[in-house]
Amino acid sequence: MNESVTLLLLQHLFRPEWVITRDEVGTWRATGPILISACDVDGLLEMLRIADPDALEYAARLLAER
């Protein structure tokens, strides 16, 4: 999936608890109760799973409804 589309999808799925961004050098960040940084989207999702399993479960439910 295109990284811009991935970013938009993650922003939609994890709001309002988390703000998902990607900087000019490609670092993915999630800002919420804590700041998470990862070099790729898979790493970011893994860290989100650890930091906020409820948010990840909610995002998965939203995707399953579609």
C-alpha cells in the first residue's frame, strides 16, 4: 500500500487518542499518552500494540466492519 494512503488510514483508525505522522526522513511517529517512533509502519504498529492494545483492537474492529 502507498505510504501516504497508509498514513491517512492510520490517522483515521487511531484518532482521537493518537496522532500518527511520518516525517521527511521516513520516521513514523504516534503521539498519544506517550511518544512512539519507528523506522517503518510495521514497527509503529507493534509499538502501538504494546502501548495501547485497546486502541489496536478498536482499529481492527473498525476494519472488520467494512
